[in-house]
Amino acid sequence: MFEAAELGRSVSKADFKQAEPDLRLALLHAQRLARQRGLPVILLVCGVAGAGKGAMVNRLLEWLDSRGVQTHVFWDETDEELQRPRWWRYWRKMPAAGNVSVMFGAWYSRLIQEFLQQGVDAEGVGAELERIRAVEQMLIDGGALLVKFWLHLPRDEQARRVEKRRKDPQSHWHMAPETAQAAEHYGSFLSIATRVIRETDTGHAPWYLIEATDQRFRDLTAGKTLLRAIETRLSSAEPRETVRTSHAPALPDSASAQVTILDQLDLSLQLDRAEYKQARKALDPRINRLGWRGFEARHAVVVVFEGSDAGGKGGAIRRLTEALDARLYRVVPVAAPNDEEASHHYLWRFWRQMPRDGYWTIFDRSWYGRVLVERVEGFATEAEWRRAYHEINNFEAQLAEHGVTVLKFWLSIDRDEQLRRFEARKETPYKKHKITDEDWRNRERWDDYKAAVNEMIIRTGTEYAPWHIIPANDKRYARIEVMRIVSETLAQALGDDDPKGQR
Amino acid sequence: MFEAAELGRSVSKADFKQAEPDLRLALLHAQRLARQRGLPVILLVCGVAGAGKGAMVNRLLEWLDSRGVQTHVFWDETDEELQRPRWWRYWRKMPAAGNVSVMFGAWYSRLIQEFLQQGVDAEGVGAELERIRAVEQMLIDGGALLVKFWLHLPRDEQARRVEKRRKDPQSHWHMAPETAQAAEHYGSFLSIATRVIRETDTGHAPWYLIEATDQRFRDLTAGKTLLRAIETRLSSAEPRETVRTSHAPALPDSASAQVTILDQLDLSLQLDRAEYKQARKALDPRINRLGWRGFEARHAVVVVFEGSDAGGKGGAIRRLTEALDARLYRVVPVAAPNDEEASHHYLWRFWRQMPRDGYWTIFDRSWYGRVLVERVEGFATEAEWRRAYHEINNFEAQLAEHGVTVLKFWLSIDRDEQLRRFEARKETPYKKHKITDEDWRNRERWDDYKAAVNEMIIRTGTEYAPWHIIPANDKRYARIEVMRIVSETLAQALGDDDPKGQR
């Protein structure tokens, strides 16, 4: 594969000088257009050690307008990163709309290093390559331009450079930490790199192989390639949204044929005050203890609350958090994104809130807004919400792989109960602020929401992050159910087989 | 001091039940007003171990609307925090306008722990107390409401609780990590706490001592105190801005009496092309080497570029970064803040950009905007920009204490040179975008800017972060001067006595 980058191509000083001003001007122009159009650009810079990745990026930075360009290097994984799902460290560096993130190595270097140094096997590599393809696809679907450079040097040239630098006191320091030992592993490095490049060289995120032996050739090629990638992306119409057909069978029109999962719930379930009190008495200390055990075991928990308006999310969250120590959890109410959030991929603001190992994040509404309110109200296009099921499953799988317990609750009430609660809220002084015109409008679209909820539960109920559908017409029953499920799930995850807490 | 919190006060269940609904309603109302008015609320929760800080915060969280409330615990300092100035970890948790940050322990717990466990001496404590007073003052001046709770338990009660929890399997886990050993150190803990509280109990940020023996008394007191603090702050008119008189002597009106530091610069200094090339040949590898040495020594660098419009900041930065490896530095161009930044203290967005140990952040414009453009254009009130000198010195002192090298450059050109450059920019295609109407407007206020720059240099030129005023009419001269100063300062900081790089 790399023969194409060992042709000995070069650019003379004179040619470089002639080409540079035009290229620079064109790059600035393209960058400005990209900013106006809100295009986020992710430039991945990978390649063999000693190829001058740093020098090439320096040149690009010189050509570009530094406003809105950020470079990121991922050498040492910090403990804040280690204590979160693998991809968190990349999400936190994703460019906002109109900005450019230059990422050195990123997910590719990590994978190659894990293979070469930490003994990840071929199967593990395969799984990660699949994850990479999925994430890149998602970033691109989300509107980003992803440009991937691979800088190549022939074996002799790499050895020559490393040796020369080792000897030359002036440039001795001019080497990234990994460069020095690189030459010895050229063969095995290239062999894994070949697989990685081949399997991630997709139509929508191709690799650009750049011959790096001659610096001027390397830099001009990089600049022109980046330019063309931006220009092509900007000149094409909005990426065509191919709406996949729904996998759900088309149901007959009659009412009895439209029964959903939600209709089969027994909403009459309830607890009286004494039963409720007794259940709390057992569950409160148990959950508290599990919170501390999870903290000690460095086990993270993500709890998602979704449900009809007035379904009792807030109350259920409050009962759950009463049992937990305030230092261990955070409640994140999800409303409209602020402008920093709105300028990123829709999942970015949730990645941002992922708890560190040992802590809990409790979401009052969540990323499921994409397939609920955004679908029903038309804030997301059909293509967007349709692919969101898959994106969300992928996202939650990453949490689960890291060892996070993911709990998802749908609090279900019927239309009459909702009306009763709306009316009651208007009467209770400290609840009045919770009822808005929007709630009444949403209520008009009850059936649309029902269909959306039904599809959401079908498509995103996974073994690693199942939905718990809670009959919530009776608040006491719903709250205890939530606490019971949290407690049982956690006990299982933590290997706590001692339901009475006697240890 | 603590006698006042050992009176055995309590609230009956009935009284609590009666008081709670009104308090809750009032708190919600106050919180909503605070949000509307954009008031950031910082609630510090400190006190003796076992007093139920977590339980009390849980109660407050139950009463408040969870939107915009975040709790922060500072148990384990992460390496990302350790590798930045001490206060960075608190700045990253500061509430945005209208939000509430509940901080457990925060800077107080750290100080007390350092004294008790790490042998920081009385003098060290005194220095940190002074820092605390200064930072709290700055937060309050910046518009925040700071509420400080100290939860107290008598010695016997603490011992009893710790013992009871140790024995009770149900609540064994119900203890923050630090609680268990606390009882043994009650005396020494209280003695340092007394000093800390006394010396930070300032008029604008008083401590509220809360008797925590009875839970209902504790929670009601906390809720009512928080309520009163918010109400008082909202009902008072905007905090009166006391404009301190300038310390600068009033100068006679004649032109010759108005000479500033900037007038004494020799702007005729220049380098010819050959001198420039030769200097670069020596400086480029040297700075590259120092960058890598700094990386290995985990030494952070902050470089600030300020200067007249068209003073050549961008060009000087580009020459400097050409020498550095792209993976080691980040250039941060400072323009108008985004809305997340604008909703915080003006220094927040710069704290956010502080490099980790081993890396560089290069600011193209900086926090000095506060005393330059914001002063001249009237975006900051006189009281705001006047106190900014002190705030900035304090900020930079914190960087220096952590071991960051702070380099500040003012690139100075005269009015004629500026006009020449403005005209030239209009002609150069890839520079045209750099010249705006605003630049022409600023030019009209040349003398106001000159006065502001002069005062800035006088008031913020410190031994730990001196200003370097660079005659910049000749670009080559200015660029080499900058690189020379960077290189010499770094060599000194790193103990690199080998100017030729022969090692």
C-alpha cells in the first residue's frame, strides 16, 4: 500500500515559493467560508515516526488563520480520561461549528500502540476498527468534515533521520517522545498500520497518504489536500439525507391494531402509604450503601429519566437522590442547549457530563430528546432521528464497555392522569412554575409522542442498557419501582449479594 | 468561637413540617429571581466531619429547582489539576450567571488538610489565607454571591456519631472517606479551623456557623440562611462601585509633560535581512530545544502578546511558533467571549486555557483587554478596570507560584507606521481580512490607548511577570527581540546554561 508514497517526489524551493502565496490565500478563503457555514473540520495527522508531523502542522498553522484552530496531542492519558469511557478524551476536543481541530494520532495511534505494546490481539483490533468506523460515520453524519492524513517515510529514510537527529546536538531535542525507539519497530508498525488504514479507508472518510521524504512536497501536498477537502465539502449541496425506510411493519388502521408496549402496562398498580414507607425504609440505606460501595469500587452509574410531561420524573429523582450522598451524584436537567453546546454534535453535551468512575450522573431528560421531542416537533430531520437510534445504541455500548451501569426509566401515565396533574400543578404554589404553555401543546400531540416512545423503546432497549417502563399513575408505586430497580441492578453489578446490608 | 453552635438547639418534627413548605416556596422564588438577574451563587459547605454536610446539601437540593444547581466535591486532586496552578480546579467549577455551585470544602478543606497532614507551617497558612481573601473579594466584586456555611458538632457528639456509624451495618457506608479518622483529630482540627474561619470572616463574605447536632435545626437554618443571603443580595441596589482615585500623579497639560514609557522607546531600531536570518538560525533550534526540555521538565509557559493594532503580534507569534513543535503549544486568539464565557467572571475564560505542565499557551491578546479596550471603549466601568490591575497581578502571581513562566510582550509602533501598515494590508490579498472598520475607529483614540497602555505597564509590570516592551516599527527587529527574550527567559528558568545547545 505504501509504495505510492515512496516515489521520491519533491518540490524545488523556487516552485514552493511560487505556489505558496496562492495556496495560502485559498486556504484562508476556504477557512473563512467554513466558519461562515458553520462547518467543523477535524484533521487527523498520523503516520510513521520521524515524518515531520509536527513540522507539517506548524506550516498549516502558519497558513491558516489561528482563530478557531486548535491542535490536540494525546500522549499521556490523564486520570480524568482513564476514569471515563475510552472515547471521552476525543469528544472533549471536538471542534465547534466553524472551527478546526488538528488531532495528532488520536484514536489511530492509540489502537496501534495498544496492539504493539499492550498485546491487544487481532480480534480486539477488529472490534476497535468497527467502533472507529461507526464513530467517524456519526461525526460525518453530524455535519463534520473529517480529513485523515497519513505521512509516510520509507524504512531507510526513517532510520537515517532518527540516526541523524540522535547525532546532531542542534536537533537532538527536535523529536517527539515516541520517535527515538520507532526505527527499530518499523516493520511491525507498518504491518499493523496497513491493516488499520485499509479497514478505515471508507468512502466518506478516506485516508490521504502523503509522501513525507521531501518537506516541501509534504507540506504543499498537505495544504492542497486540505484545501480541496474543504472546498469539495462546501461546494457540494448539503449531504443528501437518505431516509431509510422504517423497519417497523405498517400496521392496519383500526384502533385495536395500534396497541403499543405502553398500552399493555398495568397503570392501576399502586402502593398505600404504609407499604411505601416500609419500602423506603429498606431501600434508602441500601442505595446509600451501594453508592459508597460503588465509589470505593470506582464504578460509575448513569441514570436516564424520560417520561410524559408530569410523569413524575422530578419526584422520582428526588426520592432516589435522597438516599444517595450529595457528594456522589449530579443531576443534569436537560433543556435547550446553550450556544457552545448547540455548535457541537448533539451527543457532545452528554459526553461532557459523563461521570468519573465512582460517581453518578442522573439525567432529567436526555439524549433521547433526539427521537422524542425533536422527532415529533420536527427539530430533527427524518434522516437525523432515524439514524439516532443506532448512534445512541453505539454511545451507550461505549459506556457499558467501560463498566458504567446505564439505567433508563420511562415513567408512563395515561392522558387523564396527566390532565389531573396539570390542573393540580396550577394550584400548588411551588409547582406552578413547572407547567407551561408548551406542556399543553405537547399534550395535543399525545399520539405522536406515543408512537415515538414505542419505537424508541423497541430500538434502543439493549441488553447492556435496557429500558425500564414504569407504570406511574401512582407516584408511590413508581418511585419505589425505580428505587428497587436501581438497587437490584447496582447490587448485581457490584457483586453485592447481601440485600439486607449486613456486612 | 464555636460555643455559639453548641447550644443544643433543635426543631420538633411538627415545627419542621410547618415551616418547610413556605421556606421551600421562598427558596424557589429566590432562585428564580437570581436566575433572571444573572446572579451566580457559590455555596461553600464546610465543617467538622460527621456533621451531615452531605445530608444537608441533599435537603437543599430537594428544595431547590435542580436546573442550574451543581454540586462539586474535591476529594482527589486529578493529575490534570495537579499540573496546573492551585486554584484552577475551583475556577473550572465556578457557576455561570444565574446558576448555583455547591462546593464541599473547596479551598478551605484543602488548606486545613495541608496543615494537618502535610506539614504546611503557620506562615504558609497565612499566605494562603491572604490568597483566599483576595480571590473571594474578586469573585464578589465580579458579581457573585458567596455564602459560606460551617457546620459544627461538639466533640462528644462527633465521637458518638462516628462510633455509632462504625457499629451500625446499615449506616456503615454512610460516611465520607475522611469521616472515619476524624474523631481522633478533633482538637487540632478545631484549632486550625478557628484560625481559618476568623481570618476569612470578612464583611463581604461572612461565615455562617450552623449548629448541626439536630438535623432539622441544621437544615432549616441552612435553608433560611441561604434564602436570606440571596434575598439580601437581590434587594440591595447594584453593589456600589467605589471608584478609587488613580494613584498616578496628575500631569501638567503641556505635551512635553505627557511623555510616557512608550515615548522613550527607540523605534528606529532595525535589523537587515542578513542579520535577521543569522539570528533566526541560532534562535530557532534553541527555542525548539527549550520547548522539549520544558516538556521533559514539566514546565509550563504562558506568553501574552499585546500591542497596537497592526503592531505585528500575529507575525511575531508565527515566528515563535515556527520554532516550537506544534504538539507543545496552543495559540489562543482572544476576541469577544462566547455566551458560556460571558456568563462567568472575566478571568474564567483565561483560567480555562491554562496549559498543563510541560505545554505552552500563547495568547494573541489576553486578559489585558480589561484595562485596554474595555477601559477605553467604556465596556468596563471605571471601578471594574481600576481593580483589574490588582486582580491581574494576583492571577499572574498564582501562575508564577505554580512554576509557570509568564512572558508578556507589548509590541509598540508609532502612528505613522500604523497607517502605513493599514494601507498595506488593504493591498495584500491574504491580509485584507485583518483590517476592519473597528481598527480605523480605534486609531482615532490613539492617545486614550496610549494612556491606558502606560498605566497598564506601570501597574502590572511585576518581578514575576514583567512586561517586555518591544520597539516594533521594524518587524524583523521585533520578531528577533521576542524570540531572544523567550529563549533567554526559558533558558534561565530551566537552568539551561548552554546557549549553543551543545549537549
